[in-house]
Amino acid sequence: MTIERIVRIVAGFFILLSLGLAHATGQADLSQVSWMWFTAFVGLNLFQSGFTNLCPLVTILKKLGFKEASAAGAN
């Protein structure tokens, strides 16, 4: 597993954890339709992409012609 994938997993986990804690303490009501669900989507996508290496945005950007960073140029 690469550092990039671990970062995705940890970032997604912390987003979901912060939403869960905000909901548990009454600071965010996740039972209502709100922008918090967008945040939950981003967190879930980060979390799953760390395990599966599938990211919808990467797929879209590749189709638009953007290139990935080469392994030789990465530190």
C-alpha cells in the first residue's frame, strides 16, 4: 500500500469521524437533507478509494486529457 492510499484512507476516516461526532453531540443533524451529506460523500469516496484505488474524479480527469504524475518524478 502506498503513502497516497494511506493518506486517502485516513483523510476519509477523519471526515466521517468528525461528521459522526458532530451528529452524536447534536451539532449536525444528519437525519435531515443538508450539505453535510455532500461532506459524507466526499469522506466515503476518499475512504473507499484508499482501498480500491478507484476515484471518480481521477477517471473524469483522465478522460479530459490530464496526465498522472510519473513515478520517476515523485519523491
